[in-house]
Amino acid sequence: MVSKKVENALNAQVAKEAMSSQVYLAMASWAEVQGLEGVAAFLYRHSDEERAHMLKLMRYINERGGHSEVPALAKPPKMMKGIAEVFTGILKQEVEVSNEINAIVDLCLKEKDYTTHNFMQWYVAEQIEEERMARHVLDKLKMIGDDKAGLYLFDRDLQSGGPGGGGTPS
Ligand code: OFO
């Protein structure tokens, strides 16, 4: 059984994962309109993954005797000035999510909720991957600079799973 404190923290994280999904969705739509099909495909997939993160939390809360709440949908902020800004925004957002996940892990220890602590380790590992992915993409974009041929190849690379191979971590 989860304590009310842990339940509330997990429900707050449900809302944040839903918001992440919205943000990726807005970025995907922006990229698609720019003709960056590979980037769009990558971001649409990632939006789905954030929704999966949300669902995983919701199911866990309910399994542990809590009640997961479906969060309201907010309009994502506009942060799409260019492809580098998109991925800078992604890295910033993922670092924030990592901090939120760490705060829940910390709360679990304080509450002596070792079951949720164990469950949250999946998210801890996931965040390492997500930050790595965002940094890797940003490094590539720095290398490409204004090179249009490089951007074309980068877009194609993301279409087939993403830089570093293996696709977006889920
Ligand atoms: Fe992008 O991360 Fe969810 O948890």
C-alpha cells in the first residue's frame, strides 16, 4: 500500500509525464511542418513513449492501493525556433524530469517505501538514457552547423531510430 504522500508524488509525476508527451507532440508537429520527416517521426515516437511512462505510473499507483488521477491537458509552451532549440529544450526538460524522479526516490526512502523505491529504479535508468540521447543529438547538431547535406542525413538518421542506433529508449 502506498502512503498518501507517495501517492500524491506519483500522481504529480503522472501529470508531468502527460505534459512531456504533449511537449514532444507539439515539437513533432512543428518538425513535420518544416519538412523534417525523420525528426518528426522520432518526436512522435517519443511522445508515445512519454504516454507509456505515464500509464506505467498510473497502473502502479492503482496496483498499490492508491487511485491514479487522469491529469488535465495543458497547451505546451512554444519553444520551436529551430532544430537546435528543440533539442536544447528536450535536454532541459529531461534534466528536470530526472530531478523530479530523484525527488520521488528520496521521498520513498524517507517513507520507507522500498517497493516504490524499487519500481522507480526503472525511471532512474530511463532518465540516464533520455539525457544521453538528448546530449548525443545536440552534439551531432553542433557538428552539422549550417550544413544542409548534414541536416538531411541527420533527419534520415532519426527516421530510422535515432543517433547512436537502437532508437529512442523506451
Ligand atoms: Fe522523457 O521521460 Fe518520461 O520519464
